[in-house]
Amino acid sequence: MKLWGGRFQKETDNLVNELNASIGFDQRLYREDITGSMAHAAMLADCGIISRADADAIINGLQGILEDAEAGKIEFTADNEDIHMNVEALLTARIGDAGKRLHTARSRNDQVALDFRMYVREQIPVITGQLLELETVLCRQARQYQTAVMPGYTHLQRAQPISFAQHLMAYAAMFRRDVTRLEDCAARLNECPLGSGALAGTTYPIDRWQTARELGFDAPMGNSLDGVSDRDYALELMSALSILMMHLSRFAEEVILWCSWEFKFIELDDAYATGSSIMPQKKNPDVAELVRGKTGRVYGDLMSLLTVMKGLPLAYNKDMQEDKEPVFDAIDTVEMCVPVFAAMIDTMKVLPENMRKAAGRGFINATDCADYLTKKGMPFRDAYTVTGRLVAACAAQGKTLEDLTLDELKAVSGLFEQDVYDALNLENCMALRKSYGGPAVAETARQIEAIEAFVQQIKDKG
Ligand code: ARG
């Protein structure tokens, strides 16, 4: 017989039970559910709503269920629909009538809102920790390649000289913002919905501040309808995770390009690559491809919950049971992707000589050539045109700008002197880009130090 058996004259249809049950996925919340119930029971006793003896029996009973669940000794059952009713039924089976008093002044609506919020709150530091490891890997790799010249690209066309270190640190800057986005989310979600009841609070003299404090929240949520109705914290988490996956996916795309024969800027470690069942020569970047591919499912998870929520009238609606699977999936996906991606970057072999070779072709010093003339007094727009003509001439003859003789250069502008060859030297072109955030060694060193300090600061806080 169902919990609500009092009101009903028929058993629920089996198909309805199947549709209705969420225990298959929400059993993951057993720890939060039990912790929340313990705090609730203690508060009920402190406020004189249940007896101390009942509260003690409830708390001890819940402690026993928690230990058995941790030990894998409990089989949750679809007969009890969800994790909340499973725990309550187990408790009542173990301790009798006291167990039936636990749900006083509470609803599954505020209960699930609490459990889910706590679950999201616990997962954020896990992901942040993984991102900090990735940052550490990026800093370590970047330190080794601060003078390694590579072509920087726009439109995937060779554009201007950068260092491999600067390229890596661009991603480090993105992941740093991902960490702060997650921290913002954690700070905003830390209000406690417990005590919102079904929607309209309760007539019992509960102390919402006590349970909020006990469960590590900054305060109880200020409106009981809001407390049971919104899932914005889950959406905020999945938005942050979608952006993080977008960053990882772009990086993955570059790793895929870089280890192709067309680039050969890196070679992946054997442990982080795969072979082909037919082509003996293949070494495939499956890790990077899967990270790129899994980005789609995290976006899908976000869209799925946004869509579930968009038409719901206040307060709780059963549609909201559909909030959990996308969030679990997004969290699981990210927690699987970030460490393996970090390990792949950590173990990859960098081939700076191939980067330097690629930098030598494609006229990535053309801007520097125009700048050279500009610094000698020619207006930049004219210098741009003169350099463009030189590039066209070189391209036709299969030459680089620095292959041209001083006489050939002087033929287009009398401003060219012997020192133009220093200005065109790629190492100089990179080293002289000392503007804040640029690829000059001192600048990338500053960026690396800033990320290292950030990692340390977050670790010290945790
Ligand atoms: N399993 C439900 C969920 O995940 C718990 C809340 C049920 N509330 C209700 N009024 N049916 O949303």
C-alpha cells in the first residue's frame, strides 16, 4: 500500500509506478537526504515539536542506515518511489513509530530541494580541484616553452609569431574564469530551502536558521515558494560546465590538429592515444575527440533542464523530478573529462622545432616589416601597402621576406637598412612583443606566475 493509501481506493497502475519512480537515479542523494533528515529531527526536538527520545531514535536509526548504505548493504526499491520515501520506510521498519514522526513540518518538496542543492554544492569543489590540477599542468608545460616560437593563427591562417607558452596560457586564463564561475555559483546557492514545507511553510514553530546553520548554509531561503520551486543553481552550474566544456573542446580541437601530420606540433603519449583496427600506422587522438564530442551532451543537459523549467507555474511540479539526470550527467561527464585531458596535456611530447619551421613560412613577420617602416617615419597605411607588395613578390618567387636582398628591399622603399633583417627575425619579432599580455618571455612568465598564485590562493582557501 502506498504512503498516500488513506486517500485512494485502488493500487497505482504498474506503468504509472514505473514512470513515477525516481529511485533509479536519485539514490545517489542518500547521503544528503539522511544528513538533512538528521538536522531536521534535531531541530524538531529543540523546538519542542517531537520528543527528545524520538529525535534520538530517529538520528541513531538514520546513522545506521547511512553506514549500511555506505557499505553497500541497502537495496533501495522502486516500491518506495524515491530516495526520500525509501529512507523513511527503512527508518520506520527499523525504529517503529518514531520514524513516522520524522516527516512532521516537512514535505518532500523542500526535502528534495535541500538534497539536490547540497549535492551540487559538494560537487563544485571536486570540479574546481580538477581544474586547478589542469592549471598546474599548463603552467609546467608553459614554463618549458617560453622561447618556443610558433605561428599564431587567425582564420587558421598563420598570422603573427607567438610562443607555445603563450598559447597554453590563453587556455589557463579561460580555465581560471571557469573556476571563478563555479565559485560564484557555490556562493549564490548557499541558502537553505528546508522548512519551506510543501510550498507555504508550516504552522509548527520550526527554526529554519538552526537547520540552515547545521547544514552549512549561510541562511534559510527567504521565500518558501521560491525555496521549493527554483532550480536556478543547477542551471547555473550546468551553464558554467557548458562554458568549461566549450573551452576544453576548443583546446581538444587544437590538440587534434597539432598531432596531425599537417602540423606535427605535438605527439601524444601512447597511454593517451589509440590505434586503428585496420590501419597499422594510425595513432589517433581519441581522448581529445571524445572530450570535444562530450561537450554536446553537457550542452544538451543544460538545454533539457532549461526546457523542463520554462513553463512551470509555482510552486513544485513533478516535472521537476527531471532535474536530476541531466545534472548528474553533466557533472559525471566533466569529472571524467577534465582529469584525462590534464593527463594527456601533461604527457604529450612537444615538438618546438616543427613549430619553428611552420613559423618560418606564411609571412608571419609581415606586420613587423610594416612596423619597421612605420618606425622609420612612413605612415602605417603606406607601410602596410609596401609590405603587401613585397609579400606578393616573395610568394610568387617562393621566397620569405628575409630572403630578399637589401637592394631588392630598397627598390620599394629607401627606408630599408641593414637592421631590417633583425626586425624580421622571428625570435626578435616575438621577443619585442612586450605589451601587457603579449608573447615576450617576461610577459608569459608574468602570466604563468599569476596562474600559479591563483591556484595556490584557491587551494589555501579550501
Ligand atoms: N522525487 C521527487 C522529485 O525528485 C521528490 C519530490 C516529490 N514531491 C511531490 N510532491 N510528489 O522531485
